[in-house]
Amino acid sequence: MRQNFIGMVVSNAMQKTVKVKVTSQKMHPIVLKTIQSHKNYLAHDENQLCGLGDVVRIEACRPLSKKKHFTIAEIIRSAQTA
């Protein structure tokens, strides 16, 4: 089973690479409020199909470069239809 994340494309300025913002929610142990945090991942987009604002699922793969370890598995929701 490979590592999967669902996130939003925040940059597609690079060739065959997109930056995906993955947000996660966690309960604070003392205050008991939910805290949102995010992390940006670089993902490989072979056919350059992703646009800004697309919701995508990224999947772990072998290291493709120094910072790129994920690939686009599917586009869940396109920004044009949202």
C-alpha cells in the first residue's frame, strides 16, 4: 500500500511538476480545539493536466529528484467545474 494524500494544486509553473498543498486537522490535547496545518509536496505531472485549484490525489513513488517523491494518481475535482 502506497502513501496517499488528497490536496489542492497551488502552483503549476514548473514543467511536469505541480505543488500540492495538503491540509490536516488535529485536536489540541489541552485546549481541545482543532488545529489546521498544511504541508506542500512536489508531485510529478507527466502530461501536465493539472491546473491551479484542482483537487488531486498524490501517491508516493520512487524519488524522481531531490524534493519530488510523489506522482499525481488522479484528478478528483477540476477547478473549472468547481
